[in-house]
Amino acid sequence: MEKINVLLVEDEATLAMIIKDTLDGLEFNIHIAENGREGLRLYLKLKPDIIVTDVMMPALDGFAMVKEIRRADPNIPVLFLSARSSADDVVEGFELGGNDYLKKPFGMAELIIRIKALVHKVNYRKPDVSVFSLGFYTFDSVAQTLAFHGDKEQLSNRESEVLKRLCENRDGVMPMKDVLLDLWGDDSFFNTRSLHVFITKLRNKLSKDPSIRILNVRGIGYKLISPTNLPEGEA
């Protein structure tokens, strides 16, 4: 079996070595960077399968590093490791392109499960429609842009993923639980609040066209209403 190449960006040397010693003997190749700047350099050199990174680091923090990487690669999975777990910190991590967030301290078994799950999602992603017409907006889920009369706005990775699922459920309701399990890993109250934050952000970004609405379907999920909510080129 081909091993998963992991770029681990962690300034706590002891923790980094524990992770490397534990995972290197299994299904992983662990490459360690001590800060975000070195992480950027190794990312360009190695092109890993996944990035596992701390948030608070010298030289360049994890959020800033991922923001730079996302400009070149919108698809590589990113798992943040951090002792910071406030709602604002978690939301910021997802907005900057994080796919998952693991609070320190954590168990090695949980870290392994999270890494495998994220890599699996990327490797087995089905080909699908990537560009959608929403009223006067055009949404490109690959480039993660939302254009209004040609004026493009860059979306965060998490905003793009949520909006894509709304578009794909255009004839019905986007189940809230499915989105939480797919993007957040569980449907806890804390993560449900985080999803609500992203829905509010998307409503604001789509507000220039009053014909577009994101409705709450109480207890079930959300429904996107748009007069031309079809993939481009579909009649």
C-alpha cells in the first residue's frame, strides 16, 4: 500500500517527534517543518498528500501559511492542531481553508483517523459540476469565486464548500447533519453554530440579487432559492 505523505508543521519539537515516531511506522511518511515559513518551503518541494499544522508558531503562523498555500492549491486537505478552541479561532481556521480542526491535547488514534478521512475524501471525490449560475451571480466552486456582473469575489474554502452543497441540492433541502458530518466531522452544537455563521456570510455575499434566498428549514437544513439555480450550460 502506498504511504500517505504528511507535512507536519509544528514548533513543539517533542510533540512533532512523538507524532513522527508513532505514524512513520504505520501507513505514513511524516515530514516535519518547525514553523510556517519552513512549511511553505517544504510544501513546494514535497507536494504532500495532506498538511497537518499548528496555529501559533514563530516566523509565520499556521493560518497565514495555509492562506498562502490555498492560493496555489485549493484542494489539498489541511488539518489544524491547536490549543485555541474558541468559536472565532475555529471559524477563522475554516475560512482560511482548513478542512478539520483538532484540539490539543489529542490522542494519536484520533489524529490517524482524521488524516485518513481527509485524504480519502480527496482521493475518492467524484467528478461533478463545478460552475453554477445563481440569478445574476456565477459561482465557480473550483476557483472558489463568486462573480456578480463580472466582478469576482474570492470565497473561503469553507464558504465555497457550503455554497456548493446548497447548489447541488437546488431541488430540495440541504440536510444540515450531512454537511456537518462531511465538513466538520460531527454534528455537535458547537459545529452547528459554526455552520450558521457561514450561512449568514453567504446570505450577505448573495444579497445584491434579492431574488436569491437561503431559507431555514427548521430542524432539517437549508434551501437555496434562485430563479436560475442551474449549472452553467444545463437547460
